[in-house]
Amino acid sequence: MNPSRAIRERGSDMRTTRLNKAILVGLLALLLGGVTSVYAATSVISGVGTVAHFERFDGPGTMTARSLFIDADEVLPWHQHPGIGAYTIVKTGTLTVEDGCGGEIVYPAGTAFIEPAGRIHRGIAGDVPVETVQTFLVPAGSAFSVTVPKACGEPLVVEECKGDGWQAFTYPRTFSSQGDCVTYVLQGGD
């Protein structure tokens, strides 16, 4: 092979490698800058701050605000929110929240709701894209959303434990009796 041609080809390989590295660095910077994508939904972080001491956590907390953009007809994965849950405003579209224990609530644009901490659920977008604005407060170092398999839980109020209700719960654990479930709720978990 001609030596000058070999040098040109090596130079071309080096430029391609540099271009690939530049693209990779750019994508990483974009991700670290607060834009993440899970499935088709896109989460844009608008602010993160530290609460020096939050009594409920007996320590520091991290507060995060984000916008979540969900494609039309998209079904989000089953998940739960640690900490104090998610405070959500539906800006556009219609969002149906399906509870892991059964039941659905439909939230049109302009409504707000709280996704209780620890309760497994998923969001389902209507026939137009959905935008929500959410605020989370979690113990420092914790994720604000955790993907989990479909399950029923956690119990939020004593009334959910009454009758045979306690038998439905499978998250974060099962209960041996109505009293076990009631104690769990009254003590705020295990």
C-alpha cells in the first residue's frame, strides 16, 4: 500500500473516532444536564435543591421539580415514589392514573393531585400528548421514582386494611392479619 494513502486512511479513522467520542460526550452531557428518557416519556429537570433537615426523614432531603412529557396513548411502567410522593399538575392532555390495587382516576388538563409515597401506580396518556409538572421530596441520595413490578400497595389508610382489604396488599410485603396491616399504616411502615 502507498505510504501516503495509509497515512490518509489512518487520519480518517482518527477523525471518525474523535467524532464518535464527541457525539458520546455530547449525549452524556445532555443526560447529566437533566434530560432523561424512559420509554418514550421525557423527563426535564427544572430544579434540584437540598433541604438541610427534613423531620420526616430525620435528615437531609432532596427536592426536585420536573416536567414530564408523555406521548399520546403511552403507558408508563408501574412505579412508586419514595419520600413524600409526587405532587403533580397536568398541564396538557388527559392522564389516567391506574392504581396497582385496582381502580383508575382520570385527570384532565388543569387538575392537580398527589401520588402518595410508596403506592404503586402507572400513568396512561390519552389520545393527545400529556405534559405534567411534578415536585418530589425524598431522603438525600434516593431516587424520586422507582420502577417496580405491578403489585398492590402500600396501604395508605386504616380503612384499606378493614374487612378482607389487608389480604390484597403484596407491596412492600404481605400482611398476616387485619391488625398487622393496621399497625403498618399507623406506624408509617415497617
